[in-house]
Amino acid sequence: MNGEACGTELAWHTGTGDYIDLQWATTFDAATEVSSVYYTILGPDGVAVTWFPDPVDGGLSTVERELYLSHGNVYTLVVRVREGDVWSTDPVASCRFGVRQPPVVALTVPVLGAGAVYVYGEARGGAGVAGQYLVAATRQGEAVAYEYAVTANSSRPATWESIAVADSSPALIPVVPTASGSQYLHVRGVDRYGVRGPARWKNFLVGTVSTTKPAPPAITVRGLEDSISGDGRLPLEVTLTSDLEVRPMGEVVLRHGTQEVGRTTFDAQSETVLVEQAPLGTGFQDIAAEYRQFEGAPTLSATARICADGCPFAGGKATITAYDDVRLDPNLYVEVSGFSPQPTSYKFEWLRAGKVVSSGRSDEDAHYLSLPPDEGHTLTARVTAYGPGMAPKTVTASVKIGDREDADVCYGGKTIGSRWLTRYTYCSPQTVSFGVEGSGRAIEMLVAEPWLAPGYTSSRAGELPDDGSPTPAYWFDLEGYVQGQGWQGLKVKDTIYYVGSVGQNRRLEAFRIDDGGVLAPYYDVWYRAYVPKYGWLGWAKNGGNAGTVGFANRIESIQIKVLPKGKQLTSGSGNAAYYSAATQRQVHVRSYLQTSNVWRTPVVGGSTAGLTSTSQRLSAVRVDVDGTRYSGGVQVAAKVEGDGWRGYVSNDRVAGTYHSAHRVSAYKMRLTGQMAEHYHVYYRAHVAGIGWLGWARNGGEAGSASYTKRVTAVQVLLVPKGDPAPQSGRVAYLR
């Protein structure tokens, strides 16, 4: 092995510090049929650390390996042969060998208290100013000396200095840079055989008169919040300089006057020391910290002023700030300054007109999003400062919130046949409507997003951010009913979020918009559609459906508004906001006009039975409700001249005067059976010279008390329970 016989006599071989190169040859005393051998290296505990086969050529097997083997260990090399397809159970040869590795410098740290404490990344000291590094860790072999050099780059030095290592004494490497700027300390260990380990370098910065910075204090002491009150001990946190962050070390002794009150050694950068509180008394006290990095190192001292108990804060001020005008910007912050000593924590409270509306102890609680209820009120930030042993102190700041702009909406879209505009946002604020009513052009895509006062954040996508950005104060969730495809969620094209379709020649037949975010409780989003068969439909809001489904109708125009919560909108037409064929085709209405003497073709729910463009009196109706899922029907009563209110008639029966001159002025309707459990029936009357009256429902009166007023048409509408009712802003019955 490595040119020496490997047998029963123990031979030692030297590595490079981390690895060792081994070469060995196995020969057979006589000609052999063996084609390969199998090598196993066993560690000191007899467990295999590596193994591999090798071919035999002319009675000789030659191997060269770079192996990771540890210093001072004795290993055994075992050889087995292959005969046919089987490896021999017993070894045919073995030998023992030992490994020596030179010392490897694992870590060096600056020596605190030297003329300069040189570190990576911050200029310290200067040319000719002496510092020191401590060899804090060496692995593999034992060093009896260290060689070192200081150069201007990381290349291998041409010359080295050397220091011997005394027993049990730290190895201190002197560093005296000859120039400023980036410098490199190279260090390598030497063992008792004179074998040198691999060189390791450490980069540090040498300052000039204008760039050099002082070393930070070796040790700092501060009080901690006492998590176990009443135990008579005060927790102090002792923190070592970041210059020793990679290897905390040394011991610190804490004194109050001449009395030692605590000590600790460093296994981490910060350690907690429990100090008996009785010797300290109350109020502010000075604690002296005496630190030694290692045995024989200079003692470095620092003094900390800590609170033993019941200390008052001095000063302290709270200021409410904002990026813009603090009275109008909704994003408010309270800044705290001027406290002495520096508090360790705060409690933040925000009060509207003297009542707490937000509180917490995290830094995020110093921020407050001012909402519409704050407008016109005085908002107060109340901050309480805390510190270990300190008496809490509260400071306040106030501002009167002004009237901010109300939320609005930015919306637009695209009609079938129009060109997609890549650079267009499809969104315009203060829009009256999108699309042209009566144009014959069908809308295929809708874009809508909140338009907020400065300072509030909104989202067009209706999705919460996942990139750490603030949660929007207001957003829209949109869905659209696409011709032939049904209800679909939000889509995106070229960063434009929309509902509907693009370039497929498919109508957007219905849509719904819901709002979310912290502003949602203070606003309603209203919207409606213009459908040629009906004109402007009624207003839907906050997630209700708008448009028609199942009738193959197009939407030609859309209006969207955001209004303060509770403010109402009514449609001049009084139409429902949404018509579903699946619902309305359960209703059929036939009308009988006074002069025509013929029953007109039945119409489905939501359509007009009779005529609105004539003064012909509606003499009778036949209403039929045939549920697709539920049993039951409808009953109708008519108010007839000379009789008053007649009794209810059932499904498809005549309500009114059939072939009679008696006038009909009003109707009442009600559902029966399961249909009454799941639906409301709404109905309204059209009066000549007046127009459509308001909607009545479930037995209410629709029409006129006077027989001189001509009812010319009616509409009947089924509305699932829980869905919004149609609104018109008019009375249903004229008295």
C-alpha cells in the first residue's frame, strides 16, 4: 500500500487533511483462474466503510482510491476472490493500516479588545494597526504550530510566518496589515511530523482615516419582561457582539457595585441571566458587565442601566401620520418617539368618538384603516408603552376625519364583432352606461372594478393577493352567463379580467356582481341590463342575477353603480332584474280584450298579457301555473263592476267578465300547494294614461279601485323565495 508492504505490521499513511490517496496492489503467488477480487475496508469498529470490486489481470489487481478517512484510526483491508459466479466467503488476504491527517483549521475569529478588531464587510483599524485572530476550531490532526500570512488576495502566499502552540493556551494569530482595503489572512496547521494541513483564508476590510469604524461593544445588557413574576429574580439578556456571531464564546460576570449578581458562559449570541432582585432594590440601577473571551484574554467592561422595579418613563409622544392629508387618507399610522428608556413593547388602541374600534400589541396595530363610519368623527390613537420593570405610560394623538370621496365603479366591455384592443383597459370611471340600447349589438364581455378614494386599495380580480401585498379594501366577484356555455367565473386576457367571452361570437346573456372587503358593509353594488324584449330591466345588487337566461336574448347595454349602503335605486320600467326561462315558463297567461272578443296567445311569466299601446280594456285573464318540480297552481280573483271582488278561480279558469259589458279594474293572485312554499307570485297592471303600476304579490291588490280607469295589460312573475323582488317605486293599487 502506497509502496509499503501491508500485512500484520501496522503501517501509517498520511492524508491531505480531508482525504487520503491510497494505492495498493494484490498479487497471486501462482497462476490463477480468478477473474476479479472484492475489497472491503473495515473501520476500527469492524463495520465496513467502503467496498468495491476490481479485475485481476495476469495475476495482479491494482487499485487507486481517494477516501475520506479519519485521523488516528486503524483500518483493515480485506480481500475476497470470485470463482465462477460466487464470491468466496472467507478472505484470501487482509492487512491493517493507520491514517494520519494533518490539522485542518476549521474556524478563526477576531480577538476582542485588540488594537483593531478586523472583520468581513466593515472597515476597521488601519494600515499598521495590530489586531489578532483566534484559532477557534481545528479538526483531524493535532497542530503544534500554525503558519500564517496576510496578503491582498486569496492566492497562495509565497512566504509564511509561524507561531508555536503552547499546551492549553489559545493559538493567537497576529494581524498587522500593511495596506487598507480588502485583505486576506491565510492560516494552516502543522503537526508534530512537520506535515502541513490545507490553508484556509479569511477576508477582512482595513479602514482609512475616513472609512474606519469602531468595533461595537463586546457585550450589551438589557432587561427582559418577567414571565414569572413574584419569584424574586429579574431576567437580564446579555448579548455578545455580532463579531462573534459564528462562534459565541467566553464568560461574562455581572456586578451591582462590588457584588456579583450573576454570570454565564456563551453558547449562543444571547444568554439570559436570572439576577436576584433584592440586592438591586427599586428604580434604575447600574449593572457592570465584565467579559473575557478566553482564558488570558483582556477583561472588557460595559455598564448598563436597567430598571429593577417601578421605574417611570420620561418623555414620550404619539403622532398620527399618513402619506397624504391625515384627515382624508384612510391609511393612518401612529408614530411613537421620545420615550426614555426605549420601551420594549407598545399597546396600540384606536378610538372613534371615545370608543375603542381597534387594538393590539403588534407593529401592524400601529396602522389603522379608516372606514366611512369615521368620517366627521374625532379619531384618537392611544399608545401605552411597556418595559421590564417599568411603570406603563400612555400618550395620545387625535385627528378629526373629513368627508372622503364615495366609492365608484370603473366598467366597460366589448360587443360581438368589435376588435380586441390589447392596450385598452376596457374600464372607464364615471361611466353612465356601456353599450348602446336599441343598437342591435350584443355585449360579449364585461369588465368591472371598484374605483376608490385615494388611499384605499381595490382588486378587479376578486381574488386575495398571495404575494404579501395588502389585502384590498374592496373588490368585486363577477360571474357571467355565456350563450351555450352557462355560468362562468372570471377570466383574464392580456391582464384584463372579465366575464363573458372574447372572439367566440357568444352573447353575454346575464351576469352578477358581488362585493367584498372591509368596505363592503358600507356600500352596495347595483347593476342592470338592457334587453330588447323588455327594455331596461330592474336593478340587481350584491350578487343578484341581472339579464335573462334561456330566452336567447342579447344584452345591448349595462349600467353599474356603487352607492352608500341603504340608498335605494328603482327602475322606471319596473321590470324584474332577471328572467329565467326555467322559472317563468311554469306560468302561462292569456288575455281577453273588450273589443277583440278573442283570447290572445298565451305568454310566459314576465311577458305582457294584453296591450300597452291601446286603451282597450282587459276584460278577463286565464293564468295557468304548472310547476316542473313542485305540485300546486295559482288562484286568481277579479274586481268586477257591480260585483266587487269575486271569488278566486283556479288554474286556467277565467277571472273577469267574459262576453260581458261589466268592467274589470283589478286582480289578486296567490299560489297553492308546494308552489306556494317555494315561490312568490308577483303581478302588476297597466292602466291607460298612467302606465305600469307597482308590483303586488301573494294576494295583494293590483289595479284600480275605480272602474273608470282602464286596465289594458298585466304581467305575472314567479320569484323563488329568497331571491330579490322586482321594484318599481310605484303603488300597485290606485284608490
